[in-house]
Amino acid sequence: MSRRSFLITCEHAGNFVPANYRYLFLGNEAVLDTHRGIDIGAGALAENLADSLKLPLYVNVVSRLLIDSNRSKFNPELYSEFSKTLDPVVKKFLMKKYYTAYRQQVYEWIKERARKTDSVVHLSIHTFTPVLKGEVRSADIGILYDEKREPEAKISKQLVNELGIFAPQFVTKHNYPYLGTADGFTTYLRKEFRPQNYSGIEIEVNNKHHSKPQMEEIKKALQSAVRSVMSEEAALC
């Protein structure tokens, strides 16, 4: 029976803009504090899970409005309306210093651990805005994955089931509010590693619970759900 290593990342943990690029947001600084600039509460959630479960953690703190580390290089949303008009040379620098530097260290960790322990379960932590383009999102937690990758789908479905046990007061949905196969870091990594060596699961939490007592309940439920998955993996080894 193969063994699995577990990893937590957060691609939108911060809204930091290096000094050389702050001029891009003059008069629009407030947007950096919105969900467009940062996954509100995601960084703290990722840190909480990593600390409580004693798991490695990688976070990106550069705002996605400068360059989005969760998008492919050819995605038109890689640069926002604030940064897309930058000189190509500057974009190349941003790509190397912030985008590639972050993603490469995660890739190398997965590559190394997959070789040593057979496979990696990568939990990518995000939050979503409760209302988008007038549509009210109807879930508190979303578990995003690729249904066609059997090990990944099995773990994801177990997480949903466990959250139903540990947090029945919250609505948890499969592949919501986005499809797990949409463009993202986990989607890229699936192309780099075989299903038996890599499971990329995004955990999305509704940011309406940020700074409210409900978020502490969600944190505890996620801790318990992930711990249950980890315990089952250990028992099978």
C-alpha cells in the first residue's frame, strides 16, 4: 500500500505590492483589501490547518492584482487591469521573481515527496466572496477536485462526508463555487504528476464567515476532517 505526504498551500494569502509597483494602484488602494486583491481569511486558515496538523505550508503573499500565482502563464487574468499594460520586460521580471519562484518551490517539494512516499495530497486553501455578479453563493465550504482522478476524487468525497459529520450546520458542496478542473495551480500540477502520485484538492470557504465565530467552527471542522483522512491513510500503510 502506498504512503502519502500531505501539503498545504495558499496562493492568495496576501495583498502585498512591492514598492516599485504601488504606483499602479494610486487612487485605487482600497481594491487591494477586497476579495479581488486577496482571498480574505485564506492565509490565516491555511496557517491554522498547517499548525494544528503539523503539515508543511507554502503561502504566496503578493496580490493577485499584480500577478496571479493561481493562473496559468497564458491565462488572460494572469495580470489584472492594473498590471496588464506593464512593459513585457517588467512582466518577465514579475514572472520570475514572484510567480515562478513561488510555484517552483511547491513543485519541487511535491516532486521530492512523491518520490519518497509514493504520492502527495496537496490541499490548496482559498476563500470566495458570498455574492458574485449578483449571484448569492449557496455554500459555506467547497471541495474542488478532478472527478476523473480516482485517488483524488476518493479523498475529496471523504472530506465532504467528514465535514458533514463534523460541521452539519454548514453547507459543503462538491466542485463549488468553481469546477476543480478550471485553470489553477492544482490543474497545472495534475499535468505534471500521475494520479497515483498527486492529488490536488482546493478547499474553498465562504468569506462571509471571516472574523465571525463561525470561522472558528469551520477551522475546527476542517482540522478534524483532514485529520480523519490522514489517519485513514496511516492505517492503510
